[in-house]
Amino acid sequence: MFFYLLGIKLSSISFEAFQNLPELEDLDMSYNKLSNFDFSMFDQVGTLAMFYVNVSHNNLKDLSVNMSSTFGSEVGKVKIIKTFS
């Protein structure tokens, strides 16, 4: 499953936004107005074997990633794209 939410002026994301989406593989939220991004919002997604996230070209001040609690031991590959300015 692919979600492309780029360039739509997102400034925040609800922690429930991605619940029950175990087939989510690709999430592009580039070119928005996000100031923080916390991977714990994916706790209810399910087991993710491969996951690609693009949050480049945002105003991120805080990028929180805790792979062990967010993805557990089942994670195969996670790629995060963020360009810090």
C-alpha cells in the first residue's frame, strides 16, 4: 500500500492516522509543513517487513525514531528520508 501525501500543507498528523494498515510500505509526506514526526504513530500499523518514509522538505525540528518499540523484532528494512537544513 502506498500513501502519497506530498505538498498538501500538512502541519500535523494524528496518532491514529495509520492504524490497522499492515500493508503500508511507502509513505511520502515530503513538501509539507510538519515540525515533528514520531514513529510511535505506527505502533498500531502491524508488522512491517519493509517501510519507506519520505519526510524531506518539511520544517522538522523533532524526528523521533525508536525502532524496537515501533517495529518490534520483525522489521526487515526501514528507510527514512529527511534532509536537515
